[in-house]
Amino acid sequence: MKKKISYKDAPADIREAIETGEVVMDLIPGPDQLIRKKKPITIRVDDDVLNWFKTLGKGYQTRINAILRSYMQTHQK
């Protein structure tokens, strides 16, 4: 049986941004990120997670992508 993972397992900077709702400048897309090719996918996330991102307003999908990119870059090293 796999261990259930929660946002509390995320790196501290991402977890703190989620908990405080603060904008993390590193998560705001730069011009190079805007020209990257995007691939449409279907992903299942918890209702409360999606609703929270939506409360942040327009661009919530971009923010989710930025958090995933940050996590990926942290774990590639």
C-alpha cells in the first residue's frame, strides 16, 4: 500500500506559499515560460485544492503549472 501524500510533504517554500496565500515571485511565469508549448491533459485533484487555486483568480492553471515546475526542478538536482 502506498503512503498517502499531502501538500505537507511538498518543499517548505511551496507549502508556505500555499498556507499563507502569498505570491512567490519565482512562481510567476517569465517570458520564456509563456512561449513553452503546453499539452492539454486531464488530471484529478482534490476539490478543495482546485477551488483554492480558483479563488486566486485568473491564471490559476498557470500557477499550478509553475508549482509543478518548481517541484520538478527541485527534485532534478
